[in-house]
Amino acid sequence: MQHLSTSGGPSVSIEQAIMSGTAPDGGLYVPVKLPSMQPTDFAGRETLPGIAEHLLAPFFSGSSLAGRLGDICRQALDFPVPLRELESGHLSVLELFHGPTAAFKDVGARFLAACMERIISDGRFATPPVTIMVATSGDTGGAVASAWHRRPGMRVVVLFPLGRVSPRQQHQLTCWGDNVISLAVRGEFDDCQRLVKEAFADRKLADMHRLCSANSINVGRLLPQAAYYAKASLEHWRKTGQPLSFVIPTGNLGNGFACVWARRLGLPIDRIVLATNANTPIEDFLATGQWLPRPSIATLASAMDVGNPSNMERLRQLCGDIASLREEVSAMAVSDAEIRSSLRDEFSRHGLAWCPHTATGLHVYRGLSEAERRQRHWAVVATAHAAKFDTIVEPLLGCDIPPPAELAALLALPSRFATIDAKLSDLAAQL
């Protein structure tokens, strides 16, 4: 299947879309069309790799990766994504933090890395060395560093906002060495994202280092994220015969948009509600019809501190007008005070500790009308393990949150990074 730029440029192959990240005209790649599927098409497929292979096959049709898609899915998606029921008949949590870096970004990053490795080894669409450059508000960089660490012919440059991620997140971004370069940027996430876009726009720099993106602006990272929505919704549909609704903590909008794609493909998904923090460009756009990006605000849910979500471009292109967009999604904003309250309340209800982003989603669920909560079954997306935010969560709950074994192993490694100003010249000097 060919892919088109949201800005209207010519179509390219999936290999070209993956290796370029963004289109030459500055747009983001989207499939020329979305295939139509039905829940019954997935009969006999219950695992995440099996569902992902069937779901993604049309997008890779005719590509050099088509015959290897099953191997890619089995290699990359080798950890559970359980749908945990919290309150019978009404509320579940989709746990996406069981991968190697304890965050949902592991799904897309590992899939994309496996694709790129095969594309580069093929030699037709890219030649080594390739530089993966990624801006992160906390979780993306760790997942990307883990997925690409020591892969031949590739190196990784991670940009994160200095002092704007949790201590454990920062350690996870900076403990790799080898082919991973970690850069702390004096600024906010949007400055990191701007630097990445400027680097790609500088053709001399981009060509010299063969730059490629691993943010959700890359369609190869976004597509596999639709797979866990497919798995969760199919599991619920097979059990109840009913569609599943989602509350999705949202920053750069990749996770939310992947769910929209899954529903458009024909998966049994009902409502999609985006949970945001104090950064409200999405909620404001849905309310006013005016898209007004702005500088990000620091919050407890730091991975969602995004003032100009990149994937809004894809959502607007898909929907066409504000009325159609409002039919696709709704959004609710949550303050830091409400995040704190949600963390305490949910721990009191169920004895479970959640990360601030998951707590944001749970607060939004609790804020729905009783009729909304009762007439649908909802899944709140749990995006990261609470242990990654120990300095926030532990004092609020008054208990220790042991990190998962793989996270603990990373925390034992030494940290190393350079600090730069939010200037392209400073970034270029580190490459």
C-alpha cells in the first residue's frame, strides 16, 4: 500500500514512509486508504502478534516487509497487554506498561526498529549508518533507545527537556551509551520537537546523517499502536458482543489517533475520550473550532506536556471539518490537583498505584455522567508503570512502588548525557 503526505505530496511506499519519517513537504504520511475489516476476520487470532499481523497486513501489502510481517510482530510484540477488569461490567484498564521500558511506547518503538533493521539490510531504501532522532517528553526516548540499542547500522539521538521529566525517566533516557546519544535541552518538550523538525528541514544536515524519526509522526510507529486497541476491543466483543469505549491519556495524540484508526478499520470500538492535563489545545479546538498551539505547561503528567500535538494534523486530515472531528473524539482536561486526588482515590478504591497519566484518564472516566458510565463498558489506557514516577506517586500514597525487574536493571546502569541550548547549531555540534 502506498502512503500520502497530509500536505498533499506524491505517494510513496511504506518503506520510504518509514525511512523518511516525515514527507519532504513537511506533512505526515497516512495510508492512501483505510481497509475495511470486521471482528469476524480475526477468528482464531487471540495474541497481540497474531492480531497485529492480520491488522497491519494491508498496509504492508506489496512491500519488501510483507512476507516478514509475522516475524516482525512476534519479535517486537513479545510482552502482554492485559485488559484488567476493575469494576465488573463497567470499567477495565488496558495495561500497556509490561514492555522492557514499562511504557506503551515499547509497542511502536520495537515494531519500528524491527522494520527499519530489515529495510536497511535490504539496501534498496536506505543505507547505513542511519540516525534515529527523537524528541521525548519522557517515555518515547527510553523506548526508542531500548529498541535501537546496539542494532547494527543505526544510532539514536534522544532529545529531552532538562528538568521536565521524572528522575527515573531521565535515567532511562541516559543509561545506554554505545550507539545512543542523549541530549538534555534547556527548554520544554516543544523546543525538543521543534529542533527535530528543524534538523529534518535542514537538507544538508539531514542527508549527512541520514536522519529518520521514531516519534509517532512516523507512520511505522503509529500503525502497530492500533493493534492493542484491536486486541482489547476484540477480547471484550468476544466476551460480551458489545463494543468497548476508551479513555486515552493524550499528549502528542499518537495513542489517541491510533485508536481512531482502529475504529475506522472496523474494530468494535464505541466512544473515544481523550484525557489531557493542563495543556489543552485539543480540548480548546474541539470547543471552539480554532487550532491554537501554545507553549507547553509543566504538570505532574509530564509525558503529556505537549502544546502542539503533531498528530492533530492527521486527525484533521482524516475528519475534514470540526463537526466530523467532534463525532470522532471528545476531550476533557484534568488539573494537577485532580491528578493527585485521582491517584489517592484509585489507590483507596482498589489498592492499585497508577502513574499520573493513567490517573488522569481515570479521573476523566469518573467525571463522565452516570448514564455514560453505566450504558457502556470503558477501558482506561494505562500508559506507564507507576514506578517510573516514584517521586510523585510514593509521597501521595505513602508506600514504596518497586520498579519492575527490567526497569530496575536499567536504573542500576550509569547515566551520561550532554546539555544543549534549544538551537539547531548546538544540536548539530553533537551529531
